[in-house]
Amino acid sequence: MNKQELNKMLPHGYRQKIADKLGVHRNTVRNCLSGKIDSPDMEIAVLEVIAELKDKRNDLINRIQS
């Protein structure tokens, strides 16, 4: 999965949440996801946020279906 695909998976406002988590400006997150800078720590943070969102979504769907 490339950085542009990761960027598309993030809902509005989540770049700021990642920036807050890492203590950087949201433009730094944007630049990382656009490929202007390379930051393994930031990529890991993005993947963690996407995984959390996916888990939360699945949990809510399961609660509704049961």
C-alpha cells in the first residue's frame, strides 16, 4: 500500500490527530503522505490510526447486528 492510498483512507481531521500524537505540524503529516518527506515513525502512526478506525467500525457493525 503506498502513501497516497493511506492518505485517502484517513477521514477528515485525522491528519491533525496524527500530528498531535507525534508532536508535529499537520503539514508535516501531509508532506509525508504526499511523498515529500520520508518518516517511518509517521507511517507507523498512520497505519495504527487506520487499524484503530477499522476495528472500531467492525465493532460497531457487530453490535448493531447482534
